[in-house]
Amino acid sequence: MLRVGDVAAMPLPLGGYGACQVSGVSGDCATVCALDWHSDELPTLDDLASAAPLILDHHGWSGRPDALMVDSSDPPPPDFVWLGQQPVHPDTPPETNTLGAWESIPRSVAFQRRWDLHVPAAAKAAYRDATHGPVMVDLGDVPRTMYATASSLTLPAHLADVRWPALDALPQLTTVRCSGPDRGLAEALTARPIIQSLVWDDPPHTVDLSTTHLTTLTISGTGPRLLRLPPELIDLHVEGEPPAAVEAAGEGRWIHLSIAAFPGVAPNGLHGVRRLDLRGSGDLSLTALAALTDLEWLHIRWNHPHGGLLDGSRLSGFSRLHTLRLADAYGVDASSLSHPPTSVRRLDVNGIRRSQSELLMARHRGTPVRVTVWGAKSDAWLASNIDNPLRDWVDDDEQAGAAACEAYASALRAIDHLPAGDPATATRAQPILRHLIEQLNTIEERSEIIDTLRREEAADAFFDLAQRAGVTDSEAADWFDEWRDF
């Protein structure tokens, strides 16, 4: 149980240790504040005796302590090292309205350190002095008017020669999206350390970002044969074909890797990865991950068709793996998982057959593994709803969730009965789609079930149906915003 004054050391992205302290406990929530501390080695409690709260002033943060409200029942990551108790610093807030997860605390420290150590003073001043007024941005095509405070920019794909100095009109630009050849992109990013996120579709065969200051990179489409990464990179998202070879500091030791398909083998050059997110369909063989011997955190999410976890006994081969998370694991057989003891200390499962949930809990009873299961569903329910994008709503409210699933299923049947390829189909789909939203409005009025996550799920389901009927994306977006009350 968390107590006010508890202090933990935590490994940071990009290396070293930070620290945090529990500054308040109220009911089911605790306030945890990052401390202004960094060391190469694990600190002692005495080292942290005078540590003040970390002040967030990077980017748009206004200079407040880095405090977060977490769920007290949610255990801290197993790699946090609890050192003991000490008095709370007088500048540390005892409560906050900022909700979050434990895992975000070390990331927050890393982003503040990046700002302090690697962003030049002139770039910081320009970011803070930017005013919300229109500026002309001429990338070499048709000049466009943007707000000076714009944080994201998409480069025109057809533009062969880019006028990169135009980016300087946007001092708060942190994210760039592009596709195709480099065209001087890497050099432009290197010169602008304020830009920390890049989304690149169909990049060239060789991508060298090693001198940039990126912390987040997303590549999609046809992957590069060779990908050189910057030393400050924290997140690498592979949405398309994985790169054939990667050059990264420590073989990717500091990188949180996400791959939107189950790989045949671990990417060459990333065998030092410790945090891995996988999202794919069908069966996953852990043999494909055998080279990732330093793996500590593994999250697997299944899409349709929901397969199983093959070679589950190989989990015992990952001697550093402490956290395993499975999502939409409706094809997973609990008996396929390694029987304790293994190094795993936390097993979270969101979405599993109820029969397998009971077996999973029994299998780990009396072991050091903390098992959390939610979203368990009966075989009968899954037989009718496994492909329904609103299926998880029943986890919040069984009656409202079932009504939402039926509303979507009814709309899907009606859309699928419309003639394909008929120009009038989009028009005929309008009342069907409107009726779906009206039903969701009624459900929300009665149950108040639609939070941010459920709203996003409803939007995805709506836009998928609209696309099936040939409704344009812009028209579908207008309809959705006009009709919904949630």
C-alpha cells in the first residue's frame, strides 16, 4: 500500500535513473511527483534527501511541478526500486487533477531533460515568444497561410525541391509528416532540434536520421532497407514493412518499439530492445522474438482473426521480462503460457474468453505474478460480437453495451444490403448512418457510457460504415459531428 513520503528510483528512457515520491493519498488515488534528479547509478535515499519536485517548463508547460494522479490499485512498474520514506518537499503538491499512468512519469522526466540539455536557448525563446497570428509558409509550391503556433506540418508529396527555411516561420513546429524521398529532410531536421516527431510514409531505401533530434519516428508503407536512428529516439512505430536493417544506439536498448504486424523475426539491429508492442492477426510465435534477450516489457494486441500464442513456454527464456500485457486475446489458450516460476511479475489481460480467464487466474494463484483480467466474455457473446467494434462497451455497462453492439450490427446489415458501385448508395446510406448515431445518442443519454475512448470507437465504426457505402471522408465527418450529442 502506498504511503505519503514513499520514494522510488526509476530507470529513465535514454539511460540513468530518476526518482519520484508519493506526496498524497486520497481514497483510490495517489499523487506521485517526479523529483528533480538524474544519476547514472541507482540513487540511495540519502542522495535524494534534498531533491525538490521536477518543474515542467518544456514546450507549452507553464512551470509547475511534475505531479500525476494514479490509481492506487494499479501497481507501479516492477522496475521501480522503492528506497524508503522521507519528508515531502514543501514545494511538492499533495494533490493534482492530472490523471495518468506510472509509466508516463519516467518519460516525462526524459522529455524535460531533452529540453534542458539539447534544445538551444534561441529555439526555446522562439517557441515561447510565438504569437497566435497568421504567417505565410512557402515550401516551394503554393504559399499557404498557417498560424505561427502550428505544431504539425504535412509536406506536399509532389514537391521535388523543398524550401526548408520556410519552417522557421513556425517556431512551435514539433511534428512533420512526409512521404517519398528525403529531399533534404534529414538535414532540415538536424538544424531544427525543436522538431521531435516524424511520420514518414514510403521512405527511400536508405534513411539516415542519425544526426536529428527526434524522439518519435513512425514509418509506414514500404520500409527502408537501412534505417539509421538518432541517439535520442524513444519511440519507433513501424506501421508497414519493417526495415531490413537498423542502426541504433545499444541495438535499440533505449527504444520503445511498436510493430503493427507479427514479425517473422526481430528486426536486425534492434536486438537490444527492452519494450515491445506488437499488433497483428492470427497466431504469434515467440520464436520470432528469440533474439530479444533483454526484453522486459511485452504488449501483444490481436486483430481479427484472433489467434493464439505459440511456443508460450519460451516466455521462460526471456529472463528479464517482468511485464506481459495481452489485449483482445480471444484465441489464447491459458495453458499455452509458461507456468510460473518465470521472471514475469505482472500479467495484464484485456479481452479474453471467460473460460480461459478462470484457468489463467487458477494457474497463477499463489505465485509472485500479479494477474489482472478485465473484459472477459462468454463464448456465446463472442460468437455474435467478436468482430463488432463496440464489443468492449459491455465492460462498462452490460445493457448499454449490448444495445450499442446491436445498433452497429443492424447498421452494418443495412449498409451491406445496399448495391455496391451504385452512385446513389452513399445517399441511401445517410438515413442508416443517422439512425445509428441517434441510437448512440439515446444510449449516452440513458447511461452516460461514451467517454473519450468510446467516442473514438464510435467514430471509427461510423467512418468504416460510411466508407463501405462510398461516402466521402469529409462528408462523413460533417455528418458525424452534426448528428452526435456525445
